[in-house]
Amino acid sequence: MSTQLRIKRLFNFALGSMAMIAVAVVSAFITMRLAIHGREVEVPALAGLSVDDAQQRASSKGLSINVENHFYSTSVPAGHILSQSPSPGETVRRDWQVRVTESLGNQRVAIPDVIGQSERSATIALRRLSLELGTVSYIPTDGPPDTIIAQTPPPNAENIDGPRVSLLVSQTADAQSPQAVVMPTLTGLSPSSAASRAAAAGLHVVANQDPNAAAQGEPNNPNPAPQSNVAFDVPVYASGNVIGQYPAAGHRVVRGTGVHLTYAQNTPTAPAPDAPSAQ
């Protein structure tokens, strides 16, 4: 056998092998695609069907349903599907679980008034009416503890969507963990306005400097307020108004903290407006 014939046969063999490999790769790709798409189905429309009918329709596609929510509806009868996810027509894998919302029909139960009741009594009242307990939040108050002070939806609400009532419960403030507040700005205010603003933040005014003091640094109060952060640009403020405070505005303090105030003098010691300022 000549060398040329051997080379030709070797070439044909290699070409045939490459063709067989290419066919095998294409066949594997097509088989994989068929296998994947063969397990995919379109989600059927379930809205408006009863729960049993929806389950049967989903099962015929290799799917299942999961009732996640219940809502009132004036258009969909009780026990029927109100909505679904994924939406009809979407493609999913077999054995996928379709999440649905079941209609409770028209609202038949009035939302009770549980404000003023204890948390336990309110919970029992809601369950007796087949209403769900929603979010329960707690807030420190000065009133009696464990008392409902607000609810959502409000009492006797109509045309609501969900049979769920959320509650706000009063809680005794923990004396060991006093509440923190931000110190308000009191400079520029009159004594009464400064006291009112401090009280609104849960603070109180102490160690006031006498507005009629003869000189700064000699207040009549035996415990003068700290002077480190008090400004004395007196002409800016009306006589008798607050010109300094400690703690300073914007600082975080505890409720009940005393605020030291300094007032403008009746007889300003600053130079007259026409006097040249010091350089």
C-alpha cells in the first residue's frame, strides 16, 4: 500500500470521527433541551375557581397550590381564588407551587373596639370574631401598662380588605433605661417660652441666672450654670431673653435632665452700636 493511500485513509477516518463527535454533541444538546422543556408547563388561570377546582386544574399540569392569604371581596364569592402568583401563562417547572389568595366574600364581621382593653382580652375578642391578630407594637407611656391605646383598622371600620387587626399596647417606661431626647434650642426665647419648650421635651429648667444681675459671673443663684458653652453676644437678644444654655442644643440627654439657662442683662455691657468695634 502506497504512502499516499495510507494518508488518504487516515484523513477519511479522522474526518468520520469528527463527524460522529459533532453528531453526538448536537444530539446531547437536543436531548437536554427536550428534557428541560419537557418538564416546563404554563401556569393555568385559577382566579374565580373554587379552591378544590383550582387544585384539580393545577394538578393536571403537574403543579400544586398553596393558600397564603385570605381577603374580603365584594366580587369574588367566599372559598374562591381571588388572585395567584405566578400569573396565568407564565412558564414554570413541574411540581411548582402556585401561591393563591382565597376570598372570604363580603365583610360579615364589624371590627370591634378593643381600645382600653388588655392585650389578652383584645386578642380573645378578635379570635372570637374569626379575626386575625396582626402586628402588636409596644410604646412606653405614663398611663396604665398593658392597655390597648390604638388599633388598625379602627373600630367599626367597613369595606376593609383583610381580617387582620394590629394593636398598639402601652408599656411602663423602664426606670433603669430612661428615654433619650435631643436637647432643643432655647437661646433667643423668653423665660416662659424656654421653660415650655424644655418641658415639652421632658426636661426642666434649673439654676437660672438672674436677668437683673449686675455682671456676668456674679449670678444670684448659689449654683451658677456652667459657662463653658454660653455665648454673651448680648445686643443680639432682647433684654431678659435666654442667651445661653447648658447642655447645648443638639446634645442627646436623658428625660428629666435639668437645663441651665443664662439671660440677657437689662443693662447691656457691650459697646454702643456707633462705637468702633475692637479689631
